[in-house]
Amino acid sequence: MTEREIRKAIVENCLKMNATGLNQGTSGNLSARYKDVMLITPSGIAYEVLKPSDLATMPITKDYGSWEGPLKPSTEWRFHLDIMIDRPDVGGIVHTHSTYATILSIAGKEIPACHYMIAAFGGPTIRCADYATFGTEELSANALKALENRTGCILANHGMITTGANVAKAMWLAVELETIAKQYYQSLLIGGPNLLSDAEIANVLERFKGYGLQDKKAANSDAKPKAKSRAKSPAKAKAATTPKTRAKPKTLAKPRAQAKPSARPKPKTRKRA
Ligand SMILES: [Zn+2]
């Protein structure tokens, strides 16, 4: 796809996010990879009036945190950028505070294998990342950990993230995640779900590959395995998990100049979307 086509696809999927009811106010944001830059929705603009030319661009591999465009990038740019850096297989990212995913995140519950469609996320669970303040490096690190070998996660007391080979695929998964979240939540109200086994989810995952439902590269996410961020084994899915310990929120970072990607410096101070 050309940059112009990708910009159009982002705007189209923003409107789709509104139409599907996934977006709450202006809390949702989308990004897509184009060569070595990330195109991302800007902060504080209604999607009904968003134009392809309004998107911000941020370099993926250098000048970490710098951006160009008529409008500031989303306040959530950091985890979008960190996912793009850490996961070369990811071409599109959706983040939203959709109701049911956020309800589960507030309760600190990961989503277990209550429905076979969970295999579309690469395994038998959709993890819940530990809480950290929006826009922080800590939130990025927590999200990356929860996304290991997965194409989606929820963020404690915040919302959800889905990733795909492109922004349309990530949006499809966002709708699926919210659907499973709603189904799981409601099953808890009538006595709790009967869970599928890990073997059955592995079986479904194989079938999805045959149908093109599972993006193999995205599911494997083995571009940069990190021993220290290894998440706990998803081997035993449970109907409910222990709420995560909440990290102490940090204050937002100070303004700073450009630096190397590895330095992961603080961003410019940005207003909340
Ligand atoms: Zn958010």
C-alpha cells in the first residue's frame, strides 16, 4: 500500500470504530506502519472531521518521540511506537477504551478460553497488562509483556490494544476482543464459563491459519524474544484470575530532546486527548 492508501485506511477504520461503538469519546487511537515511520491519529480531534492529511508521522527507528504533522500525535503514542519497534510483524494497532474490555480491565481479569475465537489472538488467554499511567514508558513495557505471543491485550483500569498486519486486521480484532469480553463478562453473571482446553485452542489456532484468520507472523511475535519479560505460562486457563498488583502511577514525563531509540527517553509534555 502507498502512504496515501494507508492514511485513508486509518481514517476509514477510525470511522468504523465510531460506527461499531468501540470508541468512547476521543479515547480511541489508531496507528499504521509505512516503511520506517508510524502514522498515528492526532490528539483531540473528532474522527468525523479527521482527514488523511491530519495524521502525525513518527520515525520508528530513530529520533524516538519526534513527530511531524499539522497536529500532535495521540497522547498514547508511546506504546504504539514501542510496539512498532519491538514487533516488526505489526503493521497496524488499535487502542480503545471500549466498554466490556475496560470493565474486565477494571476488575483486573484476563480473558480465558471461554470461546474458541480467542485463538485469533494467538493463544488461550487475552492477558491483562498491569496498570501504569497513560502515556508512560511503564505502560508501554507492561503492554509489550501482555502482548507477548498475542495480537491483543487489555490494560488494567484503562482499555485494550489489538495488533495486526495492517490497521484493518487490527480493527477486526478489536471488534472480536470487545465481543469476547462482553460474552465472558455476561457468562460470569450466570455462574461462570466452561473453559476450552489449551489443546482445543491449539487445534483451533491451526484451523484459523488454514482459513487465513490467524496471521502467523503476528501470532508468533517472535521477532525479539526477551527472557526477562517472559509472561507466565498460559497453560492453565481459569475462570477468573487474581487481580494484578497495581503499580504506583508515575507522573508524566518532562519535555526532552531527541535521543536514540534504545534510550527510551521521556516524551514532550502533551495534553490529554
Ligand atoms: Zn487509552
